[in-house]
Amino acid sequence: MPAAAATGISAIPSLQPDQPTWVVDQATALSRITRSELGSELEKLADQTGTEVRFVTVHRLDYGETVESFAEKLFKRWFPTAADQANQVLVVLDNVTNTTAIQTGSQVKTMLSDETAQSVVQETMMVPLRDGNKYNQAFLDASDRLVAVLSGDPDPGPPVIEDTIQTEGTFARAEDTDDRSATVVVVVLLVLATVIPMATYYFYQFMQS
């Protein structure tokens, strides 16, 4: 893809007060249903708490740009002053590198710690992304967690990853054990059938001598 196709800050539209924008899917990574669901959740959160969360996806950043630096620049462009930033959350994903970043305002930090914010983008979002680039799931999961925390509910935490235990190669199946036991019994019987007559023969030979 040519460098001209890289996404710069200028490629992201400005926010319009009369047209609330909750999702900017510049990378077209999300389905229409997901964008609609996210928009409804985030608008409800803003109405109830005054905290605004926005999601942005981009496809390929300018040379030397990282998703963190891009998110920081966009955050300052959309919200120039500390007062503007206070109740704002911005989550950015670059779908070329599958990297994520988050920016939060000072008032948000009283509800959403920096540690939890990083966990949202580095754990909650990364699990579905690593599991086959599931972008819709990544953003829906992130939204659910952010909405919970920013609404004052307990933090549901990152997804729990369960390790699959492979027991078949480690432990013998019952039928395999039964087969081996039967084989041992047959071998023992064959040995006894050979040894006992020979032992009896030599015993009689010894007694007659």
C-alpha cells in the first residue's frame, strides 16, 4: 500500500457539537451493527455520567507514528484544553499492526485508573484480536468494561484465558489399559503352559534316577 494511504491526524474528521460522534471506523474494521451498538452504549453513558468515550480505528499510520503518539495527538486536537479533556476517553486501534492505545482526561482518572485503562486496551481488546482478528468483539468487550467502570460498577476485569489441558497423550485411556492387561495375562499363561510341563518332566526324571 502506498505511503499516501497512511492515516494522519488530518484524515480523522473534527467533532461536531450537534452531531455526536462515538465511533470513527476509518479502517472499516467494524460491522454496521457493532457501530450502532457501540454508539447507543456510549451515548447512554454520556447522558448518565457526563463521561464521553470514543473509539477510532485506523488503517496504517504515517511513517514514524505509533498508535500511542497518534492517540495523543488526536486527543489534543479534539480536546485542546485540560478542561475539554477532563471527562473524555479515546481508544485507538491500528488494524495493520493490531496495536491499541488509550487517552483519558483528569476527571476520568478518578474512576478509571491508568492501570485499568491499559488493561482494557492491552488485555480486554487483545484477547479477541489474537483469536483471529475479532475486531467487533474486541470493541464490544472494551465498551462493556469501560461502561461498567465509568458507571461506578465493579470492574469485570480482563477475559479469563483457560488453558486447554491435553490429557489424551499423557494418560492412557481405559480401553488401552484393558488391552494391555489382557495381553500380559495371555503372555503369562503361555509362559506357564510351557514352563510347568517342562518342570514336571525334569522332576520325574530326577525322581527316577
